[in-house]
Amino acid sequence: MNIGILGSSFSVGCHHNPDTNQNDLALPFEHWLEKYLPEHNFYNSACSGKGSELYLNKIVYLKKHYNIDAVLLELVNNRSMLNVKTQEYDLEIITDELYRDSSSIWDYVRAITQPINFKKFCTAKEFVTWKDVQEQIAYSFNAFEFWGILDCKQTIELCDMLGIKVITWQKSFDFRKHIPHDVDFGVANAHDYYVNKYDNKSILCDHVHFKDEINDEMVRDFIAPAILRTL
């Protein structure tokens, strides 16, 4: 079967390595899925630095281009208010490259705390005003979590209409009160489970992402069995 992957950097792997300046910190996330479910085809559409705001678009793309039968959906917050497009590139190029290589998002999108070339779309004064407003919105945890829940629910509904089976999981958030979760760690999310089993320092490859050994264990013990149950 053809299975898509939706999510943030946690579903991408290949995190940025400051020592090499390459995205080689941890293997691609689909590596572990292919290891334990070699009979299926996986298409990773997750994007580093982005969240649920891309999900509806990604489902349409995955169904149109790969005719996916199922999707592994990471329940994550909406991050659209934290980013701005530089609007310096052709839209078709951006769409194609962001899909094929999630790490390429950093060529087009910058977090509001990073310097960007605002001159392409506004004045310096307008940018300061925009940035202040975005920072105030971003401070509200409930805001971007609420929109994330809404995005995920609508994505699941779209999948139902398209005949796509959905397998949900959570790395850091807790949407259990609002969205059924198929990968049950027995606690709020995967991060809490592995912190309790090991410790925070030993499970991460950087400040927030799982290292290869944890991704391997998580897919083997939780995600792969959940996919098989759903299919």
C-alpha cells in the first residue's frame, strides 16, 4: 500500500547538524517505517519548521500524485503565525522543492526571530509592526494549539471523504481530548513516554528531536503495529 507521512520536523528526521552544517543529524524518519514495514511504500511529506497549516494541501498532493491508501499523521500545532515567506521565488519551484525535500523550507521561510529580507514585500516600519503583532499571537500557546486541532480534524475528515485511512500519533502535544489517537503510548505523547523510560538527555540528538535509537524503538514498538492494525 502507499502510505503518506504528515508532520513537522519530528516526522522528517535529517535534522540540522551545526557541526557539519548539513541536515544529517538522524536518519530520515521513513527509514524506520521501511525497515519494519518493507511491503509498503512510504511518501514523506512532513516539513521541518512547519505544522498542521500544510496538512490539507499535503493530502491533496499525496492523493493526486501517489494515490495514497493511508497516512501517518502527526498531531502537531499550527505554526503559520511563526513564519513569513520571503516571496522571492517562483511559486511552482517552492511547491515542488518543499515537497521533495523538507529541509529546503529554510531557503524560503524564516522564523520571526531570524533576520529575513523584508524589502521584497514591505517597508522596514511595516515589518516591525507585523513582527510585533506576530510575536504577540505566538505567545499564546492556546491559539496555535487550537488551530492545530482544527487543522488535524479537518484533515482527518478530508481523508475519510477520499477513502484514506489515518494513523495518528503525538510526539510532543496532547490532543487526546479532541482527536482519537491510534498510537497509544499510555501517557500524553511519545516524548513523555521516553523521558519516563529513560531520561530527557539520552533520548535526544539535539535540544528537542529524538535520536535514531529512539525513533527505531518507537516505530518498532508503537507506530508500525498501529499501522498494521489500521490497514
